[in-house]
Amino acid sequence: MGVRRKMALRFDLIIFTILLFASPVLSDLILSKVDRRIDLTSQIVRITSTLKVENEGSEPVSEVLLAFPDLQVKDLALLKASPHEGKGKVKSLSASLPVENVKPNGMPAALTFYAVKLPKALGKGDSYTFDVLAVFAHALRPFPEKITQADIQLVVFQESAFYLTPYVVKVQSLSVKLPESRIESYTKLENTKIHGSEIKYGPYENLPSFSYSPIVVHFESNQPFAVAQEVVREIEISHWGNVQVTEHYKLVHGGAQNKGEFSRLDYQARPTIRGASAFKYLIAKMPPRVHSVYYRDEIGNISTSNLWGDSKKTELLIEPRYPLFGGWRTAFTIGYGLPLKDFLFELEGNRFLNITFGSPMNELVIDNLIVKVVLPEGSGDISVSAPFPVNQWEETKLSHLDLTGRPVVVLQKTNVVPEHNQFFQVYYKFSKLSMLREPFMLIFGFFSLFVAGIVYMHVDMSISKSSAAYLARLQWDEVQAAIQQVENVINRCLTTHDKLEASLRDLSRTGDVQACKAARKAADGLLKELSKELKLVLSFLQSSSAASQILPKVEELVAKEKDLQEKVMAKHSTVVDCYEKKTGIRDSENRVAAQQQKITALRQEVENLLELIDEI
Amino acid sequence: MAAAAKAGEATLRHAFGNVLSFFILLLIGVLAFSIRLFSVIKYESVIHEFDPYFNYRVTQFLTKNGIYDFWNWFDDRTWYPLGRVIGGTVYPGLTLTAGTIWWLLNSLNIPLSVETVCVFTAPIFSAFASWATYLLTKEVKGAGAGLTAAALLAMVPSYISRSVAGSYDNEAVAIFALIITFYLYIKTLNTGSLFYATLNAIAYFYMVCSWGGYTFIINLIPMHVLLCIVTGRYSSRLYIAYAPLVVLGTLLAALVPVVGFNAVMTSEHFASFLVFIILHVVALVYYIKGILSPKMFKVAVTLVVSVGLVVCCAVIAILVALVASSPTKGWSGRSLSLLDPTYASKYIPIIASVSEHQPPTWPSYFMDINVLAFLVPAGIIACFLPLSDASSFVVLYIVTSVYFSGVMVRLMLVFAPAACIMSGIALSQAFDVFTRSIKFQLLRILGFSEADAGDGSSANVVPENDAVKVDKSEETIKERPSRKNKKKEKEQMEKAQAEKTSAKSKTEKRLLVLPMELSVIGLLLLVFMGAFYVVHCVWAAAEAYSAPSIVLTSYTHEGLHVFDDFREAYAWLRHNTEVDDKVASWWDYGYQTTAMANRTVIVDNNTWNNTHIATVGTAMSSPEKAAWEIFNSLDVKYVLVVFGGLVGYPSDDINKFLWMVRIGGGVFPHIKEPDYLRDGQYRIDSQATPTMLNCLMYKLSYYRFVETDGKGFDRVRRTEIGKKYFKLTHFEEVFTTHHWMVRIYKLKPSKNRIRGKMKKSKSRTSTPSSKRSGSRKKNPWQ
């Protein structure tokens, strides 16, 4: 109570100062009717005033001044004037009237003035009606400032019952809309009525300029006081078809501070009573066809989120990791992709991005919003058009395979409310060929890698052509060639043996001894030639020093082969003999069987040796 | 001409084989990488468990501040108020590896976050490890065995358990380093090349950087060298393989700050130096043997041996005296618990309290290496046919690692590569035998049918097949239609031949030819076994080992339910407490708290100071007042406890509580374990001891728990709690997560102490003065 009284006192002081300086009256405008509606249903205070201006003087007037106390101005997030269009409030951007900050002479110092430019100058006796929307970000003060988990959150709002204006006001009224019907206290003036959750002041008639009568409303508000201390929005354009938006939030519950214990038990058992002031979730309204949405913080994914949507919009519900009580903080990141064709357009060779400025979150106050638009590498001629004043500068960002970096347009604005969620444009020039730069770079990179590989494999890298190692390698190559030759010869020998075997089989089938003998003769000739060849190669191997390691094996192989050859010949001759002498075939078979065993064993050994040498 | 064509064909086959094995290896790498991604797909790309969070934090520091700051990093956010010298107490291999990868990527302008790099380091290195296994096994038993072993290692569950995406721990790179060191050792041993010996020393250095398990290498390789010397396999190649490793390796190892002079001072390294000396003696002996005549040599031997023995005895006596003078015999606690499995449980409860330091159970073998357990013996046998230097090394490797894995579950990881190599050899040999038999028999049958069809057709077929093989088949053609009796004879002959070959197979394995049916069945069984292994591995990777343990999930009838309480609590601490606040919790959560909540902790998972941990344990097991005093003296602002009683999360603090009591009691004797046990049983129900029901851990865990369901039913212990209604006088609840899994309490400021004391004295009959003196005594800081 004491605090409120002090506040009231301070306001009285302001009024005194205002009245002291408020002698000169500007022009001859009067406000014939002022109708103000204050919306306190959320943490953002929206004051909509409908002003009817009349010119009683003789000179035409084209400007109307709006006055705000400095205390309010620092919370003022948005001020917008638009022509009044009956009851149905249509907020069309094109119809808005230009508003600018002015400092007229001879006005009280504690006030800030804004001038609304009327569409046409008002002549004598003309009147014009327009709406002024003023949005305040932190105008609601929690009182008491610290509450426990079980307490409800009470907030205080201060305003003047009379419209603060440099003009004379004929008729005016004020209605204050509260979120709930529970009102702790409010200032009672004459003509004060209360209807449920709405308080009405007025009508008041014929008040002089700079009339001021403070009112204080102290009421329950358990609306989420979600305040983002900083939001960094990064919009990255890829001409391959995607606009990637990444938003980093630093969130705090801006309401009454939580003091004392937090009991999960109480919160879970009676969340509406023991945790009324906390907020559990935020809802973001995103454009349609949004894809790859993620929600995480620096320690990983946050699983409590929900996404649904239709063809017109997508809604994302995100729950922070824990319910936010007064004063609690959290930080998180959301990211999503948008189809490029919905946001990027071409105009006379220029491209422009047309995307909303603010955060998609519902009823979120952002103290400091930084929007970064990352344009593709190689864009130029960048210009920005924003519907309201913002700070602006440029950076570069190095990202995937960039050489020079991507130009980044940075826009910064303080005190951002959902009303700022308007479209802004970034114009730039970009040639389609730059798009292919990175794929070509990759192709070239891999190509040169493979070329380097091929060159390395084919170029003799040895430094000295006369070094011992190099000579040894050359020798070794020769030895290998020789061994290859040996193997070939042996293989051919083996095939000859097989041919002999085949001839034997033919013999047993047809009994044609002559053919068999002919085959034998041919094989003999061939084998002789082969053995000559073998000798040549062997002599080379014996002379070469590099082959000393492998030589024993080769020699063994040759010896084994010779053995095998002899055995095969012996078998052949026995069988042929048997046929010639017409002795019992059965008998010959018995004799051959023993030989056959040895032959198979030898052959196996030879093959083993061949493989062994192959491996070496 | 024909010969030239054949030669060309052979080189072509060779080249084709090379390309094929290259692609198989590539696919194995892809398999090794992708089988470890289940955790990312099923959960998210996040660091797992406890230690990886520390490594992640260190990597973050490294990437932010650079290598020099990293070496000199004194971390004041842990072990408060002592702090910890990170640069000198951490194995830097993993951190440097990930940091290098990150740096490389960033300098190529590929903006991956440090976290992403850390998450995927382990899968990348497991691909490397399987390639290293291929190289190692190829050196031992050829390329076929190498490929099989690499494929087995790529998906062995034991290794997967330590290297899934997100499991950013030392073992992730250490296994690769281990295998590559072994490979380079074997390679040097086979080639005698000094180049490979140098590489070997560098690989060993990387291993020393990465993991404390490097002592396994520096003991195993000397053992193998000794084995070679004893079995008379000394060669100059052995010398080249070993001597540079010891000299260079030790020098390099001493460069790693965490090892430093330990590389020459501790007993773990003595074996290598001893063998180094022995190797030189042997080399000298061989040299002298070469220049002396046999007779002279004998004389010299007797002379040297008699003198040498005396000297040796003296040296050994000095060594023993030196080593015995130190209390732990120069061995670190973990190494000692390896040599004596009962050591830890007797003397160091802090080592014994870690579940991964317990000996494994039999099912865990089946879980972790599955069918490999059955293939290993076959592989060992295959290694003896014939025994080479390389195969004797792998046999030694598997024998020692089996022992170590039997002591500690964690070392199953060292055993797994050995098991894979052995099984790869076994499988490859078995496949070799079976396929050769089938090929042989098949060609016989083919040849038979060809003979039936006519000679003309056989002539056509011959060039198509491998010439030698077809000829072989021709030799054994059976001629059933022409003469029946002859055929019988031939069959007999063949039988004899088969018998002979089977008899010969003991010495000449290539002669082994099995009957067709048997080999087909055997092959099928092998394939089935392989398929079973693959299915098991995929299951293990997907279900058993991919949980990140900071996020828990359960399937209810409503679908997937996520328990993300740990991160909820850490996020709360991070955003809603002062930057310099100290948080006390049991040491398990220390790394996570520093990494995720960025708050100073009292103790963490690097359990280097037993007393400090015991202090926290004592506080947790003390009554509220004494605990408050301990915590207050440590400047603690918040106390974090993990409580699973509401949702049934079994590894919570109440279940770990006995370890706190034991560790606390080990340093502060007024904490006695029997005080917390009723007839030797640990219980928290109405039968529990008053000490138990009044200790801080009980109170913080169960504060207002009874109000959830009216009875206080603990779902982990499956009982109603003993003491249901109580108030906290020195602590206040500041945060409890959604499922009550983490509860955070704040120490009330000291002015409340008097009021709390008065309340206490009122509720209890004892006089305040005696209470005060009693609690004084219990504070170990006074």
C-alpha cells in the first residue's frame, strides 16, 4: 500500500510540473471525442485510442501531436496511427499514417511528443477520426515483487484517467480490460464503473489540455510473462531451395520473482493453484510448409514439444525443460526450414527476401532482437527495407566450403512485441553461376585427388637410380618374372601329364594302342622342350643373388615335377605294355594303382609348392 | 601364347581380388560406422554417460583456448576447493584427436560443432580399428582371415558398447591404437624393417596418449619377445621389432604429462626393460657364437654364465629390495587389482564400487562376444598350424586378454579384438576347407557329367574353368557306363586316396578334402552362425548399448515415454543458480554437473582424492545437522541427489548409498557400516536402523515423498519407506525434476541454524549442548 501511495505522489508531482509549463496551447485543434481502450489481458499493454480531431482555428492543420510521459516512453514498443474504419478494426499497413518523433517548442520537458501526419490538411471546421495504437512492453509491474509458489501474481498498472494531450478534449472515456475479474484494488474516480473484468472511466467532458488524473489498477494476472532478453534470429538463404531459420532464445519469466522453495509435489498435485504464476509452454505460429523443425539447447534435444499444422499455418508448442517460475531463466534454440519459393522473389534482376521480422512466439516480449540474414556467397548490392526503424550493419560469415564468406545483413531492434512481426525485405543481386561454385570445387578436389593417386602410382619416385635398394628392386622384378616363367612351364608340364592320362583312358575304352603311343611320343617331345626352357630360367635364377631366398623352393618344385614326370611315364608305359602283351587287365590295374597313389601325392605337392611360391 | 594368357589371367585375378578386398574393407568401414549410429537415430546426437562429458568439456576447452592453455589448464570448477590440474592428469589422445578433426573441418569451412565431432569420433575410429584388424590378421594368416576378422570386429558387441556414437571415451580411439601398434609390431617382426619399427614406436606413443591400457602393450610385447627367445626363434628381425620400440617408445611415452617419469619408474614398465636386457644378452651370445668355434663357445658360455648369474642375482636382489620398499610394490591400484582380483575389494572400495571394475559373469561373455567364444579355440588351433612368430603373438595376446577380461568387465574390450582375430582365422580356415572340398567335389561331378555328354563338350568347358582344376577333375573321372568293375576299383582307389589325404591333413592342411554333403552342411552351419552373430550384434547395438543413459525411455501403452530428468536438472542449475555456486553430489554426477550445468562440484568421476570423496560420503551418511556443517565448510550451496523411487530407476543414490557409507567410513571411522544395516541387510523400510532413517541421503531422497501416493511406496526397493513424515531444518527443496529423479536442495543460510536447533532440541529430549558437541565431533573438518 505504501508503495502505491508513493507512486501516486510521484505522479502528482509530474502533473504539477506539467501544469506549470503547460501554458501555451498549440494551434486551434480540439479533440471532440476520445475513446480509449486499454488491454491488460496479457503482459503486453495495448492502448487503442480513437481520436476525433476538429479544427476550430482558421489555418489548415495537417499534424496532430500525441503526448506521452517519458516514464512510459521508455517502455513504448510500438506506436501506430491509422484511419478509423468503423467498429471492425482493420489493420492494413498501407492505410497507416506516418508518425514521427518531434520536439515542439514550449512544451513541458517531461513529455515526449509524436506527430501524426494527417492524409490531408484539415480546414476550418473539418474533422477527422483516426486510431492510435500504443504498445508497451514492460508497463505492468509485479507487486509484490516476490511471491512464493502458492501465491497468485498481482501486477500494477498506472495510467491517467484523462487523455494526456496538448489539446482540449470535449468528450472522453476509458475502458480497462483485465484478464480476470479478480481485482485487488483500483482508483475510484467519479463515473467509475466495473463490469466483470472491465473497468470503465468516464465519460468526462470538456477537460483542458494536459489534464491528468492518475489511476492505478492492481489486479491478478497469471498470464505468462515470457520475456526474451535476447533473441538472435539467423535466416540463411540457400538457392538450392531452402531458407533455414535458427532462433536462439534467452528467456526469463518477467513476473514476480519466486522466493523460497519450489515443490514439485505441490506443482504436480495442484498446478493451477501452486504454480499459477508459472508458465509451462510457449506457442509459436510458423509459416505453412515449414519442415525439419528442431528444438534444443546446448545440452541436447528437448523432447517436450509438439508440432501440428495445416495448409495455412503451422503451430509449434514448446515446453522448456522445466516450468518457468518468476525470475527463472532458460535458453534454447529452435530451427526450421522453409521452402525458398515462398519467401524469395525476383524483381527486375534483383532478388528479394520477404520474411517476417519478429519471433513467431505468441505474446513474447523481446528486449533485444538481432536478425541476421545470411545471403549466399557472391551476392552483392544489398539493401534492406524495414517497416520500422532498426539498427543495421553488415558482417561476413564463413560456412560450408566458403572461400570469401557470405554477406550477412544484421538488423537490431530493442523492445520488440508481436506487432513487430511484419514483413521486411532484403534486396540483393546474385548470379545463378555462383550456385555451382561449391559443387565444382568438390568435383575438382576429388578429381585432382584421383589424378594425384594415378600419378603417384605411375611415377618412379625413387631419388637415386643407382642406390642399392633401387637395384635390388629391379632385380627382384626380374626374379619375379623368371619365377612366373617357371610356373608357366610347370603348369604346361602338368597339362601334358593330364593329356597322357586322357590318352590312357581312351586306350581303356577303345583299346587303340597306336593312338596312345602317338600321344606318348608327342608328350615326350613337348616335355623335352619344356625341360630345356626350364633349365634356362633356372640357370638365370641361380645366378641372381636376389633369388637366393626363393631358389630352394623353386628347385624343390622342379625336382618334384621331374619325379612326377617319371612316375607318369612309368605308369603310362606299364599300362601300354599291358595292353600290348594282352596280359590280364586286372593285374595291370593292381600295379597301376600303386603308381597312381604316388602320382596323386606328388601332384598335390607340386600344386602346393606352386601356390606357396605364388604367395611369396 | 597360352602361358602368357594364363599369366595375364593370374594378374587380372590378383588385381580383381585386390579391388574386391578394397571394396569389402570399405563396406566393413561403413558397417562399423553405421552400426554405431543407432543411438543417434533412436535417441539423438548427444554425448553419453559420465566420462564422455568430461572429455567433451576438455575438448571444448581445447578448441576454444588452444593447445598451450590446455596443457596448463588448472580446472577450478571441480574438486572444490582443491581444483584439478587437467593438462597433467588426463590422457590427451582422444581430446587432441577430436580437437584436430574439428580444427581440420573448421579450416575447411565446414562448421561442425565440437559436440558433433565428439559424438562421431568413436564410430569413425571403430572403422579405423576394423581396418587395422584386417592388417594385423593379414600379417598373421593372410588376407581372407584378415577380412573375416575385420568384419567380426566391426560389429563385436563388446566394442560397440564402448564406441557407439556419443560414447566419447578414451577406449574409442585406444582400441584402434592398440591394434595398429600390434600390427606394426608384427609387420616389423615379419619384415625386419626399421621403418615399420619407427612407425610402431609412434603408434605406441599414440596409444600412451590415449589410454592407461597401454601398459598391456608394454607387457605383452616383451612377453612375446621372451617367448620367441625361449623357443629359439631369436632373429635380427625380432631385435629390430623390439629394441627401437623400447627406446623410442619409452622416450615418447615420457613426453605425455600424465605418464612422465612413470614410464621408467613404475613396475608396470619393468618387464620391458628386463626383456630389453635379455634380448641384448641373447644378441651378444648369437654374435659370439658366430665368431667363435663351437668348442671355444662352450668354454665361454660356462665362464659367462657363472659370472653372469652372480651379477644377475645381485641386481635382482637390489631391484626386489627397491620395489618391496614401496607400499604398493610400485604398482598402481588398478594394475594391482588386475594381478590380484581380490585386491580392490579388500583395500580400495572406490575402485570396487565401480560396476565396470567387477569381474564379469558368464552371460556377459555371451552377450559381448557371442559366438566368437566358441570360435576362439578353433582359431588358436589354427594358429598352431603352422606356428609362426606372428601367430604365436596372437595366441599370447588372446591368452593374456582372456585372463584380464576375467578380472574386470571393462577389459573385455581388450579381449574382443583378440577374439575377433582368432575367430576370423578360424572362420576363414573353415571356409577355406569347406569351399575347397565343395569345389573339388563339384568339379568331379561336373567332369563326370561332361564325360557322359561326350568329349566334345568337355573340350568346350575346359578353357572356361581354371585349367589346373579341371584337369584335376579329369584325372578322377569315373567311368560308370563303360566298365562296372573298373569303376568299383577306382572308387576303392579313391577311398584309399581320401584316407591317405585325411591322414596327411595333419601336416598338409591343403590335402584335406571332405565329402560334399558334410562340407555343404558345415558351410551352412557356419553361415547360420555368422547370421546369428550379425543378428545378435545388431540387436545389441540397437537395444542394449545405444542408450545414452542421460535420457531414459520406456514403452508404455500410450507409447514412448521419455525421462529427461537429468538434463532438466542440469539445465535448471545452469540457468537459475549463480555462476560460482558449488554443487555437492555423489561423484558419479560430477562430470555431468560441470559439463552440463557449468557449476563447480566437490567431487567428480576422476576419483583421485579418496579423502575428499569420503567427506562427501560422510556428509551424505550423517544426520542433517552434521551434514550441513560439512557442506557449509566446503562452501556448498546446493546438494543434488538422484532418486528413482517414484518411477523405478534402479541406479539411484539410495542404491549406491552403502558405497558412500563404506568409502566415508574408510576415512572417518565414526561412520560405521553396521549402523546402516539391520541384521546385515540393507533396508529403508520400517525395519531400517534409526541411523539410516536419519541420514541426509534418506531425508533428501524421501522428503515429502509420502505425499505422492499417501503410503510412500518406493518402486525400486519395493517397500514402503520407513520414516514417512519429516521436515528438513537445514536444507530446503529448490528444484525437483518432473519424474523426481533429480532433487536439488539448497543449504539454508546459517542464521536459521539456531531456530533449527531449537526445534530439534524441542522435538528430541536430548539437551542442545550435548547435541552440539556430538555433531561437532562428527564433522571431519574440525
